[in-house]
Amino acid sequence: MTPPPRPTKRSKAKFQYFSQCEDVLRLPKIEHDNNGCTAEECFHEFETCGNLISCREPELLSRALNGKEQHGMTVTMVAEDYIDRLIFAIEIERNYPEWVQKDIFGRASQIAEKKIGFIPKFVSTKSDFTTRKMQLS
């Protein structure tokens, strides 16, 4: 068996974030293999090559893969709430890693364009009255 590529810093950050998911059920079930790779290595291999390789930490890998699947839905819901002013920039900054914030604000721009026909300043600047970086112009 060829060893999987070593996880990158970005891949490790995604794995750490996604593996916080509490859902461990997968179809098909990921089988335990004492000689398999770590969940982090398996996640990286799946992310980069699309291959699900043997794993010695199947529950942790299941959590990460399920978390990744739920991520898109979470990003969209938070982005919609940001546009509707039910959540504010400071909450996004405090509650999500930088790379997730980028996903949320990017999705908010797409939704705003489609929903109201333009991108409001608080969406394009990723700031509002709750952040110090808000620019008045």
C-alpha cells in the first residue's frame, strides 16, 4: 500500500473543524482496519483524490466526512441569516474559523445578488455596526 499524501495545514484545519460533527453514521459504514491510516490521513486522501482508504479511526473519519457534507448547508443558512440581519459580522468572526468565514461571506454575496439584485455594503465589506472595521462611505 502506498502511503497517502501528508495532510497540509489547510487540510488539517478542515479536518479539525469538520470532525466536531457528532453524526457518526455513514452508508456504507467505514470499517475499522488496525493497519489503516489515521482519520486525518484518510480525510486528506479523500479530499485530494476522492479515494476512501482503509482507516484505523473510522468513527472520527465518519464525523469529519459527515461534517463536510453538512458544511454547505450551514454556510448557506448562516449567509441567509447575515443578509436578513439575524446574525451579525462579529458573530461570524467569533464563531467560525477564517476559512469558514470566507465561505459564509462569499455565499452571502451570491444570495444577496440573487435575492435583492445587488450586494449591500455590509456584505461586500464583511463588516457592519458590530465590527470596528466598518467603513462609512
